[in-house]
Amino acid sequence: MSDSIYDLVIRGGTVATSSDVFAADVGIIGETIVAIGSGLPAGKTEIDARGKLVLPGGVDAHAHIEQLSAAGIMNADSFESATKSAAFGGTTSVICFAAQHVGMDVREVVTDYTALAKRGATIDYAFHIIVSDVTDKVIVEDIPALVAEGFSSIKIFMTYDRLRVEDEKLLDILAAARDAKALVCVHAENHGIISWMVKRLTERGYTAPKYHPVSHARLSESEAFTRLIAFSELLDQPIMIFHVSTREGAAVIREARGRGVKVFAETCPQYLFLTADDLDKPGAEGAKWMCSPPARTTDDQDALWRALELGDLQLVSSDHAPYRFDDTGKLRAGPNPSFKQIANGLPGLETRLPLLFDAMVSNGRLGLSKFVELTSTAPAQIYNLPGKGSIAIGKDADIAIWDRVREVTLTDAMMHDKTGFTPYVGRTITGWPETVLLRGRVLVEGDRFAGQPGDGRLMLREGGAAAAPGGRRVAEMDPARNFGAELL
Ligand code: DUC
Ligand code: ZN
Ligand code: ZN
């Protein structure tokens, strides 16, 4: 076997891409897929995939890792623990955040986060740059330089004290991103509605976690989407709307895309599988299900599934934001905090793919190829990770081999992140990634983790969807609507 041309052959499995499902062996040399076909010659090593599904490793385009919140609370996970948990859930690439807080130098922030990831990550990673302090230096120097270096997406918050940027500054960012060919990702909720609701609810004594979804009124989402899309249209700058949670929000995106506005959008498992009722628990327990925007209703879940089916939403990310249920995280303000004092966010890197596989493949909702598209192929395309997102010749051999019949009941203890709980505890999933490869090397094999901190590689990116050719200039679409846009 030593004269074999392949270092590894994955033999006899069923390969799935975003367009096809077919029986094939996969031949790998070094880090790369070099052959897909039947009856490939023996490899130096082989993996028997008979009866199994051979899928591209997941690409999770939205995860908060080793990140300090604006309130000063550190995520429970390091790069090592977060990426290990991602790998156990079949994900081999992650885009996380280099988060600037007010007063910080963006360049130093990027240097610091890349150093943390280089030391700890066990899967490949890229960064969105969070900008919260929109200075002239950020606009004139940092964004052009960092985008040119391969940090080609910027994230902005329209809400959250100490993070949000006002409309004018948001326009500055969109204009700078347009010139640099960066994508702008946005947490879009109306800040005024939320802070006013929080104040009113708190004054009336409604402080339990179950009032958090009330405070993030559903209209705060559709209003912010509408305003953001107007800005995007004004400047002809592509945007990615993060974590869509409502039927109305999805409808706003559908309408804008129908007009040709370059709006991309994601949703997350928490909006497809949880509802606001999950927060209605005794004491502070509901804090474990608290994220922003909050989970909504089963009607919203149906609307989001439909929006994924129609392509109005193009991907599903985790928004992994882990805070422990103790005084280092969710309960930092004490055992009975007001919902306003509770850190927002859920762990999800590990459960994203199994939850979606169970719904989409095992229970037949949209099917296997759509599962691959939403969780791997589309994020790789939109964020310009050309080596990732498919089983195809020339791609990185990032592969998850799934046992499609294995049943797993989720427990807190089985998770590999450091949060200490999963909001999906008790759910039984059919289908599980049993072997996971990163660039041709086994990372996970059953319960065994074979990765090492530092195995992950920084992925520098060109502009992705922001730089893609095609699409009409907004001014061409409707000159009257965008009078003067060409001068900006
Ligand atoms: N909301 C955010 O905006 N970010 C992290 C997690 C969350 O719930
Ligand atoms: Zn967000
Ligand atoms: Zn987030």
C-alpha cells in the first residue's frame, strides 16, 4: 500500500453536496481532496464509510469566542474549548469576532484576537471585526488596511449600550466598507424600543427572564431591518443581517431582495427550535435560554423555515455566545438578577449541525443537500472561503462522516464547551457526526479528540459577497429613489 498515490481514501460512503447526493470514494493527498469516484485504488490509510454520509465540514459564520462583552463579562470558552466543541459537532471552520470596545485600537484588537486563536484553535478560523468606536482613524486607516489584509467583514451593533453605533456612523462604516469591498454584518434591533421597554417593564416589577423577549419587541427587529436596508440601498453596499428571529423581519428581507438590494441574512438554531416559552422557568433558570434577539413563537419558526427554503435567508449560524449559569456568567449580578443584568447568549457550536441534521435530514424538512448548503456551502461562498464548503476536487479535505441512524439524547455533561449546559438538553437527535477530518487529518473519531491547540489556521479572505461581480447598481435600479447616490 505504501506506493498508493492517496494518503487517505474514504471508501464506500454516500457523498452529499449542496446539489447532489451520490455514492463515491473520496481520495485525499495531503490536505486536499484530489479524487471522487467509484473503485478508487487503495490509499495509504482508509476510512470505511459504508452506510455513512460523507459531508463537508460545517462552516459556522457567527460565533463569539474568548470575547469580552461590553459589560465586561468574558465568554466561558477559550479558542481551544470552543473549537473542540465545534469539531465534535462536525464543524471545521468558524468565523468569530475581533471585538473593539470604545477607546480600543482596532489594529491592536485584531492582533490580540489572532494571537489567542493561533495558540488555541483546533479548527480553521477567520474574523469579523466588531467596530463600536467609529473614529476617523477606523474609517480612513484601519478598515481599508485590514480588509486588504484579509479581514473582509465588519460587524456593527444597532443596539446594546457601549456597542451600538448611531445611524450617521453606520453610514460612515457602510461607505468605508463599500470602498474597501468588505461585507458589513449587523445586529439590527431598534435600541430605543428595547431600552424604553426594559425601563417600563423594570419599573413595574417585571424582571424575570421571561420578560426579556417582551422587551425585545418584535417590531424592534423589523424597524431596524427596514432602516438598515435603506442605508444599504442608499450606498449600494451589501449587508449581512445577523440572527433573523421574526416573521416580519424575514418579510422585510424578502421584499428588499426582490427589489435587488444586496441583503444577505442568517438565522440560528435558537430561532428554529426554541420559543419565548423556554424562558418561562422558576427563579433565574430561564436565563439559560436568554439571547438577543430572543427566541419567539412557533409561527416565527415556520416563517424562518420557509424563508430558508425560498432563499430569503441563506445560512444558519450558531451565534455561539457561552456564559456559565453561575457568578462568572449569567448570574454575575447575583442569584436573582433582573433580566437586564443577565448576559445574552447561548452555546451552540456543537449542537448546530446535529439539530439541523435531525430536522432537515432525519425528519425530511428541506433535505440533505439543503442542509449542506445552509450550514457549509453558502457560508463559505458568501464569506469567500474558497477552500471550504463542499466535497469537490481541489477543496480542503474538511469532512464529517455522519452516522445517519445514531440516536443521541443531548445532556449538559456530554457537551465539550465550557458553558456547563445546553439549551437543548433532553432532545433526542437522530444522526451524528462520528468522524471529522480537518484538512485530511482526523480531528474527531467517536469520543476521541485527536486535534491539538494550534492546529487551526487563520483564513484570510477577499471581499466575498461584497466583492462579487454582478448585481445592478442601486442607482440603475431606480434612479428616482436613489437620486445622488453616485456622488457619495
Ligand atoms: N446576542 C448578541 O447580540 N450577541 C451574542 C449573543 C446574543 O444573544
Ligand atoms: Zn448579535
Ligand atoms: Zn452574535
